[in-house]
Amino acid sequence: MCLTEDLVYTRVCILGRLECRSPLHVGDGTDQAFAERKGRNDSPGLYRAVCLDADGKPYIPATTLRGHLRDRCATQPAMADRLFGRLEEAGRVRIFDATLVASSTCAPGADRRPYWDPERTTAIQHGIGINPITGTVGDHLLFRHEIVPEGARFSLRLEADDLDQGALAALLGLLASLDGGPAAAIGRGASRLQGRLCWTLDRVDYLNRAALAAWLDDADRPLDQAFRTLTSTPAAVPPPLAPGHQIRVRLRPLGPLLVNEPGLVTEDRRDPGPAAEADERHDPDLEFSRTPDGHARIPASSLRGLLRGRARRILVTVAAAQSPGCAADQVGDDLLGRLFGTTGRRGRLWIGDAVAAQPCDAIEQTFVAIDRFTGGGERHKLYQARAARCGILDADIRLDTRLGDLADWEKALLLLLARDALEGDLAAGWGKSRGYGALEVELQQAGTAVGAWTDPHGKGLLDWIGRRFSLASAQSWVEALHQEIATAITALHPRTAAAPR
């Protein structure tokens, strides 16, 4: 990158647009009453709200964008200081709030989004914590947050002073790096590949020294009229980004799939009234999660929770085997947080939604609760579930390596997790004991597809590991995992720790 001292542009104004390629949540720090969102008084709980401007429309704060762009050029600290400043010196770039210019009301099926508010042009996403031991829904772990759906577009204005060609090219490169990919995610849920932004440049206006001097001689003329538009902008120079590894995961449901989305359940069913009247209606109590155009999906939060729970089981099992008297749960949670993240630290494994390639067929089944004493059906305990009968769902998993390469024990944990997935040990959503949610998994990377742990024809994951790294390397990763767990046990119970097996 060329960094010359010759100043070419006294002032530059960059105008463009940002489009959401996945749901976006940049919160304003407040919690709003969920009952007010629905216009009902019988719905307890809160939801985390997004930032709204004076007109009640979502916007992206300039501070959020500025922090993200500065972080993108972390590999070039001199340029980052020059553009964005440091403690003792102001930066040359000014970023304005990105304001909404086209909401998702323009997108097909906008009114079918969960809890869609046409005034705020936002929807509500639900999440629920799963007990990692029982695999069932945890008590008091339901949470909600407001989102700006994909398809929304924002206008963005940036201004900068005293930029040469190299600095302008670097700034345009930073904006161009917002390409809608996993690394262009901002706000809450970036590790679930939410908040991915795509930048489109409209024009670059500039004011050089000669134009500024002419305007000073004619102070009655507005300054905006002194600007000219660049007919040919400098080639954008994107900053070098830390490498990341991306894997495409293909999920083939072996039966009905139902990841419940409460926002799709009809209002009459959520407020059934007398039990006798509820039995006469046939609206589903459970609705499968899907996109507005009818494609079944497994939300990233569900996939992430599924993988996290399985990885935790592996860690706790090994810890308990090494030292039966240790706090295996605590050891597992500590190591798990390093890879999947904690409330105070973003994880290194980023997982996106799994979405079906084609619209799916819906199937409805009726169930009845059984009295455990009599063995007969209980009165007024009839309920319906609407599930998806769909084909392959695709999801992207990205490994963020900005903090360096994975440690050997982390490689082993991911390897064991992939083994369990390929052997059919993963099931998503509701009704696992009824045959719902069983998944067949295939991993794809760089044109290579793996659908089994071992294969007679040498096409299994273990065979691929042997060709790529060697089986001895894989064994050393597993040994490192056992050693890391033994170290964690020693830190908690120095007198009872056992040697790793």
C-alpha cells in the first residue's frame, strides 16, 4: 500500500449503501415489554430492542460501524491510527449513522415473519437454553431479541479530511471488505453469522485545495456546491484479513424436522381459552422454523447449542474417566468456553443457519398426553405439531483464527465432534424420542465431501485426516486433549488429579 505525504483531497465525502444479508441486531441497551409488542396484556417477559431513530425506524450507530472498520484494519496499525485516530490524536474519518432507506417490507413474505411490526419494520427472534445433561428445554431460559431482517438497506455517509490516493484506496478497501460474508458480521449474533453487511459504493465527492480556495473567495456559495464527483475512484485496497477456515455442512433429515418457532403459532392457539374449545380447533401448537418463502431452517442458535452440548458431553466424559471424583462439569465448561465462547468472550466457531434448498412440505400430527397411572389418554391434552418434510439443508461453519491457530487439544475436540456427527449421533429440534430431527451429516471443504467416519473405499473423514495430516498427528491431538483435561483437573483438585489415560 502506498502511503505518500502529498495531500490530494482536502475533503472527501463517500456515499453508499449497506444491505443486510442476514438478520441484524444492534441493541440500544433496553428491554421492552413483550406484551406491548403483541398488543396483549397476557404475555409476560421482555425482549431486547434494536436502536431506533427519531422516526421510530432502525438504524446502525456510527460507533458500531467505526469500531468494526477499525478492527478490520488491525493488521495495519499505522493506517488504523491515521484513519481513525488514537488517544492523543483525532482520526481523519467521520462516520455517520446508517439510516434505513428500504425495509424488508419490500421482501416477499415480510408479514409472515415472527411478530412482524410494520411500524418498526422489525421482527422478534426467540431462543431457548437447553439443559446440556438431559437435552431438554431449561427452565426460565427463554429469551427474545428484536431483529432487522435480511434485505433491509441502509444509506451510509463517510467524510474524511486530508487524504492522499493511498489512504483513500485503503478506506474504500475497508468498505469493500463488507462483502456480506462471515467476516462482515456486526452486532449481536455475529458468531451465528447474523448481521452480515454488504457494501455498495454510490459515489465519491471531493474538495481539493483549488476548489476550497475558490469557495473561500465566494463565501456566499454553499460549500456542498464546491464539491466535485470523482469520475474514476482509486482501486480499493482491502486490508489483509486473518485467515479463516470455512466448511459447508449438509444435513439430510431422516424424518420430520420440527425446530419450534413460537412466533408462527397463531394467536388463537397461544390463547386457547376454555380447554373444551381448544380441543375443537386444529391450529398447530408447534410450528417448524422456516424462512418467509417456506424453506425449512434450523436456526444457528439451535445448531450451535447442539454442537456445544455434544462437545461438552465429550469433555465431561473424558474428565470423569480420568478422575471420577473431580468436578467434571466444571472442567468441561471451562474448556468448552475457550472454543465456543462465553458471555464475556466471543467463540472461535461461527455457525450459520441451516436452510433447505427447496420449499418443503408440511406434515401435521396429533398427539395426546397419556395418564401415567391409568395408561389412558388425558382429557383436554390433545395437541398438534406441524413439522417439515424436507430435503437437504446447508449451513456454513467458519473457524475464526484471529487469535491464532487452534491448539492440538481443540483440534481433537472438533475431530471427535465430527466423528459423532458423521456416525448419526446428532438430532435437532423437538420430538427426538418420536423419531423427529435425526440428521445425516456430510462435510464439504475445497471440493472434498466426506459423509462417514470410516469408509471401505478410503473416503471417510479418518482416511482424509490420514492423507492430510497423518494418523499419528491425529493421535497426538487426542493425547493433547487428555493432557489438557488432566491439567484442568489438577488446577481444581490438585490432590486427587489422576494421570491422563
